[in-house]
Amino acid sequence: MTGLNALAAHLDYTAPEHREGCTAKGWEVDYRIHTTVRERAYSGHSCPIGTEDRTACGHGDEYRALTVRIYCPKCGAATKLDAELPGMPMAFDTTRLGMGIKPRRCGRVWIYQGPPPRLGILLDPPGDPQWYLVARRNALRLDPGDIVGAVEPAFGPRGGPGYTVSYGLTELSAPAGERPTPVFRHHVRTDDQFFPTVTAAARWLDEHAVATEPAAAGKTP
């Protein structure tokens, strides 16, 4: 759906919290990858490949584990994350992640870069982002209410390259226990409106959509 890759790159991440009174701003982060075994053979392990033959999936009772530690040496607050690792983690940069890049201002809004359409191998240039988010403020972490809209590449009525926009972020209802799906209610592509640059598209959002209600105010059934 429209802009999901860019939304996923910037929304719904949780930051650890320092202990009360701690003045540190950042965290120490490191990780470890190691091979380990389950307490019992195949305990808690389910793989569709091994439905008839548990050894067919290649996992068995041995697997590669990932442990991530996030901690503050100053106040002692720490978070530990453990996961089963299906493969080696890939080394990314902020361009490939589509986040962590300083947004640029355009009128009353800010343009945030999203991830590229394809990652390729590590040494390949990732290319231009497929999506851009337009937000009401410059912040390290965005909330749904900050999102004004999204900008995406598109072809104009005569086939020339350009951009179109979507705005009015809301959420589709989801089954209990599942995360709602974010979507945009309005897509100017349907009105045959196209823009020559990302900046021009962001300016249109600044003029037409920046005053709309924040996304958290409404839900789509």
C-alpha cells in the first residue's frame, strides 16, 4: 500500500528509557551471534519444511542466536533482545534503512527520506528513495500525528517522470492482537495532479494538507 515502506522506516520504533535523573542522551549498543542448542531436541521449534521429517528443515535443535544489548554505563538501565537468526545480519547505512538522514525543510514541513526501492548487494549504490515522508516537525522519532503525507515517483498524463502525493494518514482496523495497517485516505494521482520534483510535491502538501487533522484523530473501519 501507498508509502508503507517509508512509514515502516520511521514509525513504531520504541526507545529504551534511562533511569530517573540520568542525563545521558545516548546508549551503548552491541550484539553477538552464536550457535546454540535448544534444551530438548526440536523443543518449541516448528518449521513447515519439517512437518514429516524434522531433520529436513536444517534447523534441528541447533540454531544461530542473536543477542542485542542496549545499555547506559552511567545509570545502569539496560535492554536485552534475543532472537533466532535465519541468516547473517547485513551491514546497512542510513540511506539503505531510509531513516537517520537529516530531513530538509520545505516551508512549514520537513521532507524525510524513505528506503530505496531495492537494496541490491552491499556495495551497490542503493539509488533514489522510492518514497518520501512529509512531516510537520523535525524530530529523531516521528509519531503518526506528525505525518502530513507521502511523495512517490509517478508518470504524468503524457508519460513524463514526476511525483504524486498521498495524505490523510489513518489506520485500517485489524484483528485482535495484530497491528493496524496505516494507509492514506487521499491520493492526488486520481485527480491527475503531478509534480516535477519532490520539493514541489512537498510544497503542495504544505499548502493543502498541513492543516488537516493529525492521523491519530481518525480511524478507517
